[in-house]
Amino acid sequence: MRGWDELYPLPVPPSWVPGAAVGILSLHFVQKLLFPYFWADLRYLLKVLTYGLRMEMYRLQGRVVTVLDKFVKLAEKQPHKPFLIYEGTVHTYRDVDRRSNRIAQVFLQHEALKKGDTVALLMGNEPDFIHVWFGLAKLGCVVAFLNFNVRSRSLLHCISSCEPKILVVGADLLGTLEEILPKLQKDVSVWIMAKDSTFPSVHTLLDKIEAASEDPVPVNRCSANSLKSAVLYIFTSGTTGLPKAAVISHLQILKGAAGLWAFGATSEDIIYITLPLYHSAASLLGIGGCIELGATCVLKKKFSASQFWSDCKRHNVTVIQYIGELCRYLCNQPVKEGEKNHKVRLAVGNGVRNDVWREFLDRFGAVKICEFYGATEGNICFMNHTGKIGSVGRTNFFYKLFFPFDLIKYDFQKDEPIRNKHGWCEKVKKGEAGLLISKVNAKNPFFGYAGNKRHTEKKLLCEVFKKGDLYFNTGDLMVQDHDNFLYFWDRIGDTFRWKGENVATTEVSDVIVMLDFIQEANVYGVSVPDHEGKAGMASLILKHNASLDLEQMYKQVMTYLPSYACPLFLRVQEKMEMTGTFKQQKFRLVDEGFNPSTITDPLYFLDTSKKAYVLLTKELHEMILSRKIKL
């Protein structure tokens, strides 16, 4: 009997197949060895291209589609799906759409608002923040988000800089309103989220919302003529001076709203927002991101480290937003059982330190940390789509084609970019820290700041590499390694970051020198071990024959500055050191820090438990370093 192999002989592959197989395997190993991030980069680049092509198709069709347009469509398509969950109450897409219609109708009837007018919004995290924002957007108004931590003189500056017709104030911020009301411009109409008011000439909103119609306002009021038209003002400290109103266009909101989608979030996700809504991270990336996805948002009044994970479990949260400080606060909480028993899969944000990043993953499980970089007013963004610890993102040849940027040499003493003998800036080598600048062009515009053309011009660098070129100066120093990962290094100029906020040193020093016993104040940030950012410190020169009044100092900074901007440390000096260009010398002071063992000048510490500045002793210094005292 003939064998099976003789009856049905196995097909012999062509001679080239083994060679091809070996070649493919070799290519695979070469790719893994030399281009380990090729596929991850390609997937991310395709996502960016897909979104860009979608926007280009709208443009070619003559359509201007905004995030608000997308929300209104979703309210029709999925009216009963939860959009906001706040303190146990569910607000569906239809609920939010109809209440924002009511608010639009109130202002349509009671105020002579024109399309393009500005309305300032001073509210904390609550659903009515979003209702008012969307309602005013439906009238074609520009909404200015005011930071509720900013007080008195700085708050009045913010309001005047964006020239609003109306100021809307939340019910829990009436104390702040009382402080500024006597000095507020008389042509600003004030509305409060209440049914009655004890303030003269202040309008109430809640009672009128209840009586208003839910009908949509005329479509021509909210329809945008261009994606480059302004729709929001979001305040940023930038690198110098008082807060500035960054102009946010429809285009920037669309780009911000695509962030969660780009990191892999879907319509099935539930996003937890604890960051303040006046921040672009919460409003554009968070709320805008929910709309882009058609997802659900759990909104928290204020971040609570002790309630964070229980909230996530209760609401089946799958995506969280963070800043570096937030992750550290969570890691500093006492260890509990079942800390990995949650559904969170993505954490999107910026500013987390390497050690905190690792501890967060070890302690809370397989959460993908999606670190990104982007300034509120900037025209460049990086996203760490690979999860590389410590990096804010990646770049490559193709990414730079669409979003051209460079890292240039910077003179720290002169506080300006270094230019060669021909007057051009020079790029740093890989591994070196350089100033991040981003090319300004039609595809990547810079919209500047409201109310002050000089501030806009100061953020631009001209004639950088050739005649006629124009770049946005981010004010951030970055490092690009040999694998093309980017790392945040430091900020330049008169600013530092603390508690997730930018602190403008000039604003703090201006408040301190208002005291009659202070001759001069030099404010800077100092590193504190195991803390993100830098803590505020002020070097003081007293007036002749004057003494330091610590009680007055405490009262002054607490009254006029937001809590995160109050200097934690004071240093009293005999004379102020200056640079060769007659600027206050900060570098040596920053290096010396706040150690009473090495500094002979008197040092003081802001002890919040005693509500006073106290003498900084060696024992107190040691307690701060060992984290026995909470900063």
C-alpha cells in the first residue's frame, strides 16, 4: 500500500520564501533595535492626520463646526445620556442644553449683548459654570474665565483687561465680589447666581432662569464665521507681571478637545474632573474632551485626596485628569486595602515627577499615564503617547513638518536668547537644555492676549534663523534626548510654578512693596525636596530705620494674593544684589534656598497653622524637609 505522503505530497514552498521570511524577521528585529517607537509614532501621527483632515474637509465644504455645535448635535442624538454628574445629581446632555438655552434667553431679554461682547465669569466648579458658559456662547459672546483664587487689585486688573459688559458671580464667591464692587467699573453690569441680592444695582440670575424659555436662541447668534475668531479668554501668569487674558479661538478649543481622543479615550469612558474649570486643562481638555467623545464627566467642586478613589469607584470612573501636585497628594495618603480595585485606565495631565510617576503606578495599578505639554495661549503641544516615564512627549521628522519648533541657546544671566555674530539664534544639541520656540504660521497661529498689544508682541521672537521668520516664545526650557523624547527642564523669566499654578514674581513683589516698611522685594522660587514646582521666597530690603512687621506682612499677602502665590519663606538682607544689566540677582538666592544652617540672614516661614510668619529655625527647617510640616 502506498504511503500517505506519496498519495498527497506536501507542497514545497518556492525557494525564495525562506529567504523572505528571514528578511522579514531581520527587518522586524532591526526596527525593534533601531526604531523601537516606529509603530507607536505611526499610530499617533495617523490620529493627528485624521483629525486634521476632518477639519480640512469641513473647511472645504464651507462649514465652521465648533465644539458647541458638536454639543448641540449630541443633545439631539443622545439626549438621555449623562453629560455631567455632580454631587450625586445627573445632568443629561438634554438637561445641560436646555438650561444653557434658558440662560441665553435671560441675557437676550435683559441685556443688550451683541455678538462678540465679552462676559466675565467668576464661579467655582459647579454645573452652572458650564450652563452659563454654554448659554453665553450660544449668544456669540466671548466668555472670560476668572481665577477665583485671585483677589482684590489683581482681580480688578483681570476684569478691566478683558473689558466685559457683564460680570457673572457664583453664589459662593459673593465675599470676593463685595471686596471689589466699590472699585469695579460702573459700566460693568453685575449678575449673581442667586434669587435675591443685598448688593445695590446687582442683578439676580437664578429667579430669572426659572421663568425663562427653554427654546434655542436664533442660530445666527452663535454661528461662528471663522475658527480663528475668539471665543474665550483664559488668564495666565505667563512669564511676567499680572495675569494676562490669553485669547482662545474655536480652533484652539477643537485642538484641546481632541486630546482625550488622541490618548485613546472613547464615548464609553467616564472622565473625572477635579481641576478648576477656569483652567484650560479642565475646560478645554476635560469638558471639551467629553463633548468630542460624547462621554460622561464626573465634576468635583474641589479636589479631595481622601475622597478621590472612593469617588472613582462610586462612579466607575475610567479616565482622570491630574497635575503633578495632585498625584503627589494621592501618593501621600495613608495606604489602604484595595487601592488597585478601580476601573481607571488613563490619567491625563502634566507636571508629574519621575519618582511620583513610578510610585503612582506601583501603588494604584496599571493606569496609563498620559503626560502632555502645552501652554494655554501657545501654538505647540507634545503628547507622551508611549508612556515613557518623565517625558512630556515625543517628536520626529514628520511631527516637525506639521508643528515646526526648535530648542535654542539661552543666556540665563542676561535673560534672553543667545545670538551669534550674525544676529541669528542657535539651536542646542540633543541632551542640552534650550528655550522652546514654536513657529507662527497660518496653520499654527498665535492669537495673543486681550487688552494689551505689548504683551502679545513680547511673546514673539523675530528674525530667529532667517529674515522675516516669527516664533512663539514659550518661556520654557526643554531637553530633547537622543531618542527624541522631550523633557521639561525649567521656566525662564520672572515666574515659577507652585501648587499647579504659575506665580508671577513681579505681581508678588508689587504687593509686598506696598508696605511702608519695605524698600525693595526680590521674589523667586526655591526647590523643596519631594514637592513639585518651587515654593515662593522673598528677599526683603527694609527702609532706613524701619523694622519688619511680620503681622502686617502676613495680612498683606493673604489679602492681596492667591494662597499659592503667598511667599512661604522670607529673607531679610542688608542690600539687594543686581546683575550687570541692573536686574535683581536671583540665581545665587535660588541656589542658597532657605537653609538657616548656611544662610546668616534672618529667615522666616509662613506657618499656616499659626496664621503668621515665624522665625525659621534649624529644627523647623528639618521638619519641613522631613514633611512633618505640610506645605
